[in-house]
Amino acid sequence: MTTKPAAAAARATVYGYPRQGQDRQLKKAVEGYWKGRVDADALRTTAADLRRTNWNQLAEAGVDEVPTGDFSYYDHVLDTTVMVGAIPERHRDAVAADPLDGYFAMARGTQEVAPLEMTKWFDTNYHYLVPELGPETEFAADPAKQVAELKEALALGLTARPVLVGPVTYLLLAKPAPGVAADFEPLTLLDRLLPVYAQVLAELRAAGAEWVQLDEPALVQDRTPAELNAATRAYRDLGGLTDRPKLLVASYFDRLGDALPVLAKAPVEGLALDFTEAAAANLDALAAVGGLPGKRLVAGVVNGRNIWVNDLGASLSTLGTLLGLADRVDVAASCSLLHVPLDAAVERDIEPQILRWLAFARQKTAEIVTLAKGLRHGTDAVSAELAANRADLASRASSPITRDPAVRARAAAVTDSDARRSQPYAERTAAQRAHLGLPLLPTTTIGSFPQTGELRTARAALRAGRIDTAGYEERIRAEIQEVVSFQEKTGIDVLVHGEPERNDMVQYFAEQLTGYLATRHGWVQSYGTRYVRPPVLAGDISRPEPMTVRWTTYAQSLTDRPVKGMLTGPVTMLAWSFVRDDQPLGETARQVALALRDEVNDLEAAGTSVIQVDEPALRETLPLREADRAGYLAWATEAFRLTTAGVRPDTQIHTHMCYAEFGDIVQAIDDLDADVISLEAARSHMQVARELAAHGYPREAGPGVYDIHSPRVPSTQEAAQLLRTGLEAIPAERLWVNPDCGLKTRGWPETRASLENLVTAARTVRAEL
Ligand code: GLN
Ligand code: ZN
């Protein structure tokens, strides 16, 4: 295949880059500033150094146009809130007194004022701060950060393009401010917001911007005609301005769908589209509108949120097709590279051959540059890169890591009945009741107990070789003893071992499963200064040996009460990892489910009567578009059932999810066919209990009565009152008593007091039945 050189010279660009620096300098500087160890000037210097390093890195790699304004001390949506002057009332004094401290007050709260709410950025694991707006909101342009960062890049002699959150997405991501009617729609503020964007655009132009990028990822979600109309109006107005740079409207994370014709017709100069997962849909839609004559198309052909090497040949052929559909085609990642780690080349623990399958931000940048070069000069100009890429892809496809015949044969042999328990729920409950002999309103916890500094120190000592495995495990056993004896003394009915051996609920299992890789430096921003290092689900998954059985059985050996086995479910194992892209997710989930199924069965064989499989990620992984949800839920629920269906009828399966809003997936939760579910409910006064009842959810449930996100100890009366409220929705035979979530982030003193109150509350309410 040979691609002819493009008419207009294709350029390489990205929308954003990891902010933290190779050694997470940004985290250290910002946290140092909070602690008073780093002053504001030093923080600003660190930030400016990081920006310069990133830009230089991009330019040296051959990127023609670098992004600016994507840098953030905390979050780019919060930066947008500052840019449009939408500072919430309660933070105005702090921002006026000191903009930097006020900024962090909005992000983190202070003794006196609550922070902005934080929520997930689309279906990524990045969290943004939710703008709070109301009918009284008055916007005012504050382009200082954007202008300053553009000037920094221009001063380096680079071609730079400011990247802003677009006005429609900004409003669609906002929520009504406290005190504003819950049905207030922030989008009604569009006419007030557009003049502010107009002013920002004018100032960026004056500062030297030829192009400005406006990110509108909210347009890849299902949108009402009114919302699409708002987008039409927004870009007609902004496009109609005379004093403005050229506008590139960017979409990512999915297909544009109905919004594509809207943006194609808008008087803007460019569109950026995702041609990774959404490639086919976006290509068809683009062809259907007759392409983008006269416009610049930025093609996101390199996956910006996964870590696999690109198929350069396939991308070049997509780009070749696109050449016929726009005036000019540029090459980019599908979204900001914020969602991937910085540099795979620094990884030392991964075999060199396997490392070649991975592409983090630096490697992705090189891919983009290669693709732009191929598009500009024809494939012959990049033949060496293409050959090396083909070899890497071939090595990945044929590796025993990605192709384990035993795992494949087992997954292929799965039948529907493997994912069905031998008896329906209604019949199992009687057997479980007889087997477990629990009181009404049984008490339990979600799994983890406080992860003390001592435990973390012991883990670090083990890693550093200061203590040996035997010494470490002795420490873990002592902790389990303490946790079990506390629960017995307190009178909890179904005990846990406390998860002291787990560094993280996904990583712990990933380290023990074959097919997962761990990185040493693969940090990705989760929110603010919090970074996670997701494991890489690289190959076929198998479980060489039991992972949790000895800890659970050890705990069980210490007590006559049932000890609950504790596992992370298959959907969450995928959601909080980088997953392979060379097979459907459902297939990967099935492999993980089979490995976990063996663990579940081994726990049962070792005498465990209650086993909890946590799926906190079930809802957050829900596809952005409604049309894709049924397919996702089908494989997700099947994977859960495959994990759990191999047990006897009298073994009780629990699951746990950490959120309060899930009305839209009650059916899916029922389809898990678990016996008991625990959920977050304390803050919403048992709202979930009412929702479950409203949907006729037939199973046992434990809506949390203890908000574990705060060190506050709930009183007995308070917990009892929540239980009484719960009983109005869920009958006593099906109501469990538990906290909202695990206790790993809590200290022992408040955990002790809270659980004692929880048990007393359960006893009090039992006596009223
Ligand atoms: N079992 C886990 C724990 O208790 C569940 C954590 C979670 O739901 N995120 O920590
Ligand atoms: Zn939870």
C-alpha cells in the first residue's frame, strides 16, 4: 500500500500532555505548597519548567503545533471556571484575597467552606471539579492563564494552539449551584457565556494565536435537539465574530453522531474527530455530510487513552481515506495524552520485547509524527518505521502472553449454564438462612479495615528487602487477629479479615494473575495531585494459584462466626487497568471471570460460606451512548455471574458498589444474580433503598448507614434512624446493616466507635420488629 503525498502539508499535533513531569515534580510542588514548604514563586517556577520541558519534548519529537493552556495546577475544568469568572459565591473572598489559594480552596475546600464537587471526566478515570451555576451567575472573562501560557510557548519559537474547554461542554458539565432549583439547566446561560468566550478568543488572537481549539467532548454523548441547537448557536455566534483566531472544535471519546452535521455546517475552520474506537461511525458520518470542504480536519488516529502501540499501516490507510474528505488533514491522538503515562522507555521491569508493544505519551507523540510524515511524503518516507511497527505488532499477536491456548480453550467452552447458579435466588435464600443462622438485620462491613501507617511501612520494608516475606506475613496475621477479635467483641455477625495484605483492590489481584504487567513509573492523573498507576492487562489471564484463600481461612480459623471472602470483580479489574485492545472487552472480561471463578470455588471448598465480589466500577464503565449500553451490560453481568455461579446454593454471594445513583442500572444489578448487595446510602438518607424498592428489586440489600468518607462518628440514634428509614423500603428479612464502603482510609478510633454504634443501632431496631 502506498499513500500519495497530501496536497496541503499534514501537521502533527496533540491536544494535551501529561502534566506531572517525569518524577511527578508537579505533585511534589503543589503538595509542598499546601504544606507551606514551597512558596508560590517556587511553585510557579516548577510549573513553568514543566511546561517548557513538555513543549520542547514535543517540538524535538517533530510535533508541528503544540497545545497551550492544557497545563493545570489541579484541573482544567476548574481553570475554565476561573477563565469565565464563575467563582462560586462561597469562594469569592478567598479568590479575591489570593487567587492561587482561592483556586486550591475551590478544589479542596477549607475548614470553613466546602470544595466544588468532583466527578469523572466522561468515561475516563480522570476527575474534574463540577462548575456550579445558577440563574444569577454572571460571567466575566479572565484569560490571564491562557494568554500567559500561549506567550510562554510562542517565546520558545514554537507554533502554539491554545486549548479551551468549549462553552457547550462547560455548561453541560455544570450543575445547579447550592440553593438553586435542581431543575435549573446551566445550558440556559449560553447567551451570557458566549461573549466571555468571544473576549477570551480576541485576547488570544492579540497574543499571537492563529488557531484556538475548543473541546466539545460532551457532543459525543446522546444530545437532545435543544442541546444540539445550543451547539449550533454557539458556533454560529463564535464563528461569526470578526476579531478571533481560527477555530478548531474538538471531539473525542466517541463518535459525534447527530452533532457532526451541526459542527460540519458551523462557520468554524476546523474539526477534530476521534478515529480510534469511533472510527467507522465518524468516517461514515463524515462521508454522509459530504466531508469538510474548506475545513481543516484533525484526525485522532492514535489512541490517546490506552497504552498500546499504534497500527501505523492501518492508521495511514484511515488517513488516506480522510484526505478525500477535507481540505487539509492533520494527525493527532484521539484525545489529550493526559490519560496515559509519560514515557514507556523508562520502564525497567518489563521485558524489552514486550515494552515495544507499549506506547505512552512520548511514544504516541513519535507515532503521530511518523504518521504525519507518511501522509506528507508518502509511505516510502516512513518505510523503516512501518517495518519496525509491523514486527512489533506481529510479535504481540503471536506471543504466548497474548495467546495462551489453555485459557482460550477454556473461555471458548463456556456455556450459558456456567454463568447460572444451580438454583434461583428465591430457593437459595432458604438454604443460606439455614446454613448461616444469622439474625434479622445482620451486621457486616465492606471488607477493608484501617490501612495503618504501620502496614504501609511493613509493605515498603518488604519491597526494600528490610524484612523478609515471613516477617511481613507475620505482621499481616497479627493485623487479621486484631480485626477479627475486634469484630467478635463488637458483635458483628458476618466478619471480614480486613484486607491488610492489599495495596490496592485491583493491583493486588493483577500482581498475582498471569497476563497482567505492572509499571514502575506509569502514573496517570486521577484528580488534583492524586496519581494512579493502573496495571496493564496485556495478555491471556490465568490464575497460577489461589490468591486470597489462606488469609480468609486464617481469619476463619480464629472465629466461629462466618468470615466473608473478599474479591474484586471482573468488570472492576478491567475498568481500573489499561486493557488490551486486540480483542473485544467481553472476551477479556470472560478470561478474568474464569480466573476469579476458581478463586471463588476454592474459597468455598476451604469452608467460606459468604463471598463478596466487589464491582464498584460497573456503572462508571457504562458506555457514553445509550445505544451501546445493552451490549456492555450483557457481557459485564455475564462476567460477574461466571465468577460467582459455581458455588453451592447455600453459599451466599455478596456484591458491593460505591455510589448512590444507579436507578438506570437496577435491572443490570438484578442480572448479577448476587444474593446480597451493599451500597452507599448514608449521605442520601437511604435514597438507594427507595430506588431499589421502586424498581421491585427482590434481593437482600445493605444500604450504608455509616458515611465512611468522613472521620465523623455516626451516633447510635442516627444509624438507627437510617435503618428505620431503610425498613420503609426494604423488609426486615432482606435488610443488612453495614457502612457505605471499606474502612481503609479511616483511622482506628473512629472506626471502632462507629462500628460499635452501628451494631447497637441494629440491636435497637431489631428489638422494635
Ligand atoms: N472491599 C473493598 C474495601 O472494603 C471495596 C472497596 C470499594 O468498593 N472501592 O475496601
Ligand atoms: Zn465501596
